[in-house]
Amino acid sequence: MLAAIPKDHRAVVLGRCCQRRYAKGEVVWRQGDPVQVVVFLAEGKAVTEYHNREGRRYITGLWLPGDLIGAHNLAPYNVHQMTVRCIESSLVYALPVEELRALVRSHPDWAEAIITALSVRLHWFSGLALLFSQSASERVSGILLSLSEHFGVETRSGLMIDLSLTHETLAAMVGVTRSFFSTTLKQLERNGLVHTERRRIVIRDRARLRACADLGAFGDPSTSG
């Protein structure tokens, strides 16, 4: 996003931002906090979380360096809909919402970049909505496929998801328990579809994994012997 700002104006924009470092696990803002800023993630990784009334947590977004977080709150809402939590040590630049609006008015190229970023966000939400129409086992396979498409790196062993995410975080992305996710992943490994390498998940057979995501080719691990 910052690259879309003309170079001679970029330093001015950063000068208007408040720079802050967050440790792993720290919260940038919480669901229900007043909307005051958007943030650029300069270093690290973060997730957005939604907590329902029963206290269950759902991961609704994964953010990497270069991403703009909070732009979907530019509509006339006065509170954040989700919590932003760093899953690594992170550096962010916080820009007041009114400053962002001024930038959009003065730099059409940057406004176009924000539209593109929001389109990516909508695509992610659409994918999550489709996943939640499937069974729990299908959702696990589906999230692995989705992450491999966005963050996959080809290796000798297969397509590695180049992200260090805990089973708890991955489970929260698809609305299952950590134990269910871990058991399902082990079953996928036994069937030769994936394996774990240096704390990374490697997709070994994309076609069969896609069949599991679409057709539920194996039963729920909770019902297996």
C-alpha cells in the first residue's frame, strides 16, 4: 500500500503515523474498540479474530508485511468489528482515519490500491463463507488448499505452506476445535495427502486434497476407529 503513494509524499505520510512494536500475542485493537486509526503492517504477521457471544473465537483474516489493516472500517461504523492480534513480533504504522481519507482524496492512485486491497479482502471472506457451507473435515482440507494457493512454495517434497501457524490458529479459521484439526491433519498425513516438515505443512497430493475438500472423501476422524 505504501508503494502506491508517490515517493516524494511517502515520508510525509509515514511522519503522520505512530510507529509501534508489538510482541507475539499482543493486541493492536479489540473488537468493540472505537475506530480511530488504520495500520500498515511493516514487519511480522497478524490475524483478525471475531469472538461470538459464547466466547468462541474465529480467525477471519491473516495479515502479512505490506498489508493495510482496518480499511473495511471506513464505512460509517464507530467500533472495530474484530480484534487484531499479532502472531509474531510485529512493527506497525498507525494512521488516523481522517488522514487516510485526505490521502484518498488527494492521490487517486492510492485510492485505487485501497479498492484492490478491499477486493482481496472480500475474496477471502467469500472463500470463508463457502468453506462454512461444508462439513468440518472438508473445511480443514479447504483451508489447507486456500493457504497453499496464497502462500505455497514449491519444494522437492511438494507445495509447502510458507507460514508458521499453530493448529489452534488454523482450527479457528474453519470453526473447529484444535484437537479435531490435529486429528484430521494426521489422517490426511496417513493417507499421503500432506505431511509436516520443519513446522510447515506440505501438500503432497493437491488433486486428492481437493477431492476431500469438495466431496468429503473421508469420514470425520471423530467417527473413525
